[in-house]
Amino acid sequence: MDPEQNYVLYRNIFDKVIEYVTSYKNILTTIKQEYDKFIEALKRGQKESFYLQGKLKTLTFEPTTFVYYRQRADQLKEKIKIIEKDSSKIQKELQDIRDVKVWKSKREEKVLLKKKTVNLKRPIPGMTLEQCFDMNALDKRKKLLEKQVLRLKTELKLRYVSIIVKPDYEEKMKLVLNQISKAESMNKELLVGYQKRRLVLDAITAWTKTDRRVKLSEFISEMIMKHDNLQDASRLYGDQITAEWDYLEDDSGTMKEGTVLLQCVERFNELFDHGQYEVAAVFAANCPRGILRTAATMEKFKAAAVVKEKSPPLLLYFEAIINSSTAVKHPLNAAMTLEGIQCALSHKRLDLVMHWITQQRLTFSEALGDVILDYGEKEPRSRAKCLALAQIIYMYCNVHRKAGFYDLLFLMKNCPSADLIHRLVQEWNGKPPALSMGLTVLSLIFDDHKEEGFQLLEQIHTLGEDVLENVILSDVICTLEGWTEIAKECSDHKHIDLSEKIISILKSQDEVWEILSSEEDAKLMEHVFL
């Protein structure tokens, strides 16, 4: 029996005993009351113990539960971020679609506005004034125009179809391509059989020219053994077989190739007209014979509208054709290379330029190095990278003067010794100096080495006025403005005599300076003050 049943039994027994006993009734009643209180206290203690144990378990598992809740909260936050990201992406795509629709509607409006209104008062084209009032001539003209309209409608039905039938034509094209692949595999098998028979035929021909002491079967086996196996023989005879096979073919291959090229152009125009510039660029880059790697295609991409927050069509085109230039063996010419680099730099894509140059997928030219160098001037953060890229191009183009020009300037700025500067600005073995005098002095002045620059000019001036004049006139790199700046700096730093001498030489030789200045030297001068 459980404790509860025992308690009920004992309580009933107490009640029975109290009913039958009269002398000890009060004592037994008191004992029963104490017994009931004791049982109640035990029950209350059990309840409190059970409650405290549950509370203790709850407190024990509370940290773990809290960790689980935090993990769940983090998971929900990540899901919210993903949902927000997807929502923003979808909103962006919707906005792009709206922008494209707005752009197309504006373009259509422009096209409609460009349509000229017909002036009914002007003479009919192709008819004289007298014929315009002649009913017979007008009837003939009307019939002729009706025939032309009918012909155009017929051509429109025959040459153009609805876009609805495009999937059907694509399915047909897939079937044709599958048939072509099967025919090519069959052609390969037939070529292998042809090679085997050709090998046996050559062996028989060679055997007939011998004294025929060896059996024909043995001779053929020896011929096959010489080639190790029929696969090696196939490789040996492959070029000859291909040449003979091509010779036997008629001009259908040329016609087929022309048809394929025409289809490529039509497909490209279709993609371009639908605004799929990225797909059109990749398609143009992989077209056979590089028919779409032309300046005309480039101009078409250049004229295309740029959608906000998307890569420009021209940059997509250059990315596609340059990245595939190694595979298709159609490198860009110098002019298009220059356009591609200018396009990439105009959109702050120096990373693309670095990749193209390091992979040697471009046609290097001196002008290309100049463009990259100019970009380094405008973007000081990218100056070091641009200098390195320009030096690679200059070295490749054998423009060693430009390649070493900045190294010499760097050496002179960081080691401004008088002996080094004199050697750099003096002729050596009848060759022109490595650096021009004016360029050297300007570089020293603007790099906090003013005294070295002034000392150099003073030393030349002490050799004689004619020496200084010859130095200034023979320096075709430093421009008139450069020497004027030198004279101004001399005047500001209390070298008055030297400043006046330079100004007098410049004023007396203005025309000479204009003749001696050249575009190349001016470009060199532009890159000094970086």
C-alpha cells in the first residue's frame, strides 16, 4: 500500500477507536489532531521539495535554453538579411527593367518626332509639274506605287517571320546541329577506314616494286609493324588525307561558310537590338574569322545607351574580345587596343588593364604607355602601378628613353649629388644627355632641392654667358614656360642676375623656341611634376 492509503486507513482506525472509547477520548482526539498536522506537514514538504527540484532544473537548463534562443535569433537575423538582400536585388532588377522601358519609350518618341510631316503642297517626287495635273500620268504613278507596296508586303512576309516561331526554328537548329555532329563522327570513322585501306594500298604498291621474294601478307604486316599501330599510321597520313579530301570538295564549303558568317551577323544584331549587350559582346568575340572584331562593331557598342549601375556596353565588348584574343588567335590592333584601354581607365578599371597587360593580350604601342602614364597623374593612388605598366610597354616598344626616364628622375631626387647631376645633364660620347638641363633644374626646385638646382645654373653661368645660352637653346625638352618658371624661382630666391640673364635669352629667342618644341618632348615634360 502506498503512504496515502496507509494514512487514510490509520485515520479511520483512530475515528473508530475514539467512538468506542470514553475515558481517553480527549487524549486520542489530541493525538489524532497532531497526527493529521504531521501528515499535512509531510505533504507540504513533499510539494515544496517537488517545486524546488523543478525550479532547480529550470535554473540549471536556463543557460542552455538561452544559448538556443540566441542561436535561433541569429538564424532568424540571417534569414532576414537574406530576404532583405533578395528584396533589394529584385527591386534593383525591377528598376533596371523600368529604366530600359523608359529608355525604349523615349527612343521610340524620338524616332516618331524625327519622322517628317508630309507637305501635301509640294510636287510629287519623280513627276514634273505638268504631270501632276495630268490624270493619266497620275493613274500610272498610282499603279506603280501600288505595285511597289504589294512587292514590299510580299517581301516582308517572305523575308521576315514573327518572333513567335523563334522557338520552332531553335528546335530545328538543334536537330540540324545534332545531325551535323553525327555526320562528323561518321566522317571520322570513314576517314579511319580510308586510312587503313590507304595503308594497305601503299603496302601493295611498294610490294609490286620489289622482287616479290617476301609474301604479300608478310610485307603488309611489316609495314603495319613499322607504324606500330593503325592509329600512328592515321596520324602520319592524316595531313595528306585531309589535303586530298579538301581538294576533292567543291565550292560548297565556301558557300556554307559565307552563310554561317551571315547568320552570325544576324544573330549578333538580334542580341544587340534586344539590349543583351553582354551576350552580344561574348558572341562577337567568338565569331569565326573575327568578323565582329572591327572598329564598326566597336562604334556600335560605343553608341549604345548605358544603363544605370550596369557595366557600359563598350567595356563589356572590350572585355570579351580581349579575354578571348588568345583563344581565337585574333589580337587587337594598336588602335582598338588604345580605345579599349581608354574605355577601361575612364570607368576606373585599372585592374582590367593590369590583367590585360600582364597576360600580353594587347598590341603594345608608345601611345598606349602615354595614356596609362596620364592616368597615373590624374589618380595619385595608382601612380606606382601606372608607372610600372607604362615601363613594361615602353620596354616592349624599345622606347628605352621613356622607360628609364623616371628611374633617372627618382635617382636624382633621392641622391642629389653635384657629380651625379653633372653627369646626367652632360653629353656622353656624342650622344644627347640622359636628362635635359631645364627638366633637371625644375625637378630639383619642386622637390625641395632648390639650392642644388640654383648651384647648377650658377656653375654654368660662371663658365660664360654663351655657355648658358647654348644650354637653354639646345634643351628641346624643357618648354618656354618651364624656363620662365625657373627664372621666376631664381628671382624669388635672390638670384637676380641669373634670373635676368635667363629672361633676356628667352626674349631674344622666342621664335627659336617655338620651332624647337615638339609634341613628344612636351609630353615628357608633362610627367615631371607628379
